Amino acid sequence: MDKPVAEGQGMQVLSLIRGGQSSATTTAIVFVHGWGCRSSDSKLAFDTFTQTSANFSYFAVDLPGHGSSPKSICPEPTVTCFATALLRTIEQLDVRDVYLAGHSMGCRIIPQAWKQAHSKKFDIKGLIFLEGSSFRIHPSGGAFEKDLTKQELVIRRIKAFQQMFSENTPEDFEPKFLEYLSTLDKTYIDALRDDYLRYDHDQLEDDLAALGKSGIPMLNLQATNVNERHDRIQLKSGESSRFMDLIQEMVPQAEQYVVIGSGHFPHIDQPRRTTQLIADFIQKHSA
């Protein structure tokens, strides 16, 4: 797996990593990472696809201000601009049938990209959500934090950060993630977070409803739920989450699965189970 920077034609496109043999197929999956993450977070999933000889290509992008993609691609960090940059990047790839996969914040970007897409070069065949959420449907909406002191709020957010990981998270991932996060432009990523919170309240459900109405195939993989105090809790077999309930209501054709034994990063904590579900989904809808 190498890491080239995609070449645009007079316009900046996103840096990406790629796997698989793109010359063997015109079908591809494109991973979109979450807030404060990067394309290399997909390495374990890519390695598993390679081991199982997946019959499609796979790519992962660095969003603006993350990894190797400069902020100048989207000087104002918004879900809408990130979606546009994603589509512009896919235009440069030699693929025809595309499945968009988003993790966390990426689950806001890919439905917006689907909504914007009018390319004659490729078709979006399906969407894959990994650990999506909506702050609009969080049980408390964060209201309880208003009663916390500054010190209590810091402790609360450290705890929330630690709860993203599980007993199956590789030991070196958390410290590397924390180190990488400290290198990002805080003003830029905070503005991005503000925008995707706005998107949750103003646009997400409209985009989900459009997906539901279109009938496009969708896979939703969930590993955790968030309670009234925003504690992240691992889901068990047979359980659902508020976000899964929302998906069932808005996108009834969606296929939904719980990834057991994972924190907020199922593609890292449970790469084999996660990639198997994704590969089965693509095979089913590419037949």
C-alpha cells in the first residue's frame, strides 16, 4: 500500500492512500475518516482486504487540514466543502462504481457528497456508515455540561476520549492518535466541529430522508451508544442505539449490524469482522 498524492487538473484534490489492484476492477470503496483522524487509520482494514483478496479497489482520503491534505483545499472547514473536495478527488481515480464509507464525522460528509454528485465518470452505488451519530438526538444534547466547572469539564472530556477505545484497540493506537491530534490546527478543527454539529441539527435528517427515498443500498455498522451523560457504552448482540433507530426510520432499506467488542473505531478494533461485512455488502450489491 503506497501513499501518493492524487493529482488534480488545476484544482486541489485530497491526499489519499490506496490498496488493491485498481487495474483489475472498476469497483472501489473510498473511506472518509472522522474528525481529528487521518487516512492511515484505515491500514488494518486495508491489510485485511488484501489478505482476503477483495475483488475491488480501496482508497482512503485525508480530509483538508488532516494528514497530508492542506487546509487551503477548504479554507472554511465545512461538511459541504469537504464533500465537494471528496467528489473532486474521486473524479481523478480510474473507477466507475464507487461505495463511500464514512467513519464518525465521515458519516456526515458522504451523504452530502452523494447529494452533490452529478459525475459522468463514476456512480455512487452505496453508502457505508461506521459509528455514525447525530448530536441532535443525543439524550441530553450536552445540557448537563453547562453545570460543570472548567476542571470538571476537562475531566469529563478526557473520560469521553478514553471511552472511544476498547480492550481490542491496539496498544500503540491511542498514544499515536493523541500525539497526532496535538499537531492539528486547533482553530481549524474546532470550526469544523462546530459546522458538523450545525449539520446534525439542520441537514443530516434531510439527507438521510433523501437516501431513504432513493432506495440506494446502505450499510450501517454500529459498535457503541452514548447515554444521558455522554458516556460511550459498547453495544451487545441484539441491542440497538438511537442512531440505529434513526437510520431504520429514515433509511428503511439500510442493512444494520452491531460490531461486538469494539469502541468507536470498529475498523481498528475489529478489522476482520468489519471488512467482512463491508465486502459482503459490496459483493451483494455489485452482482
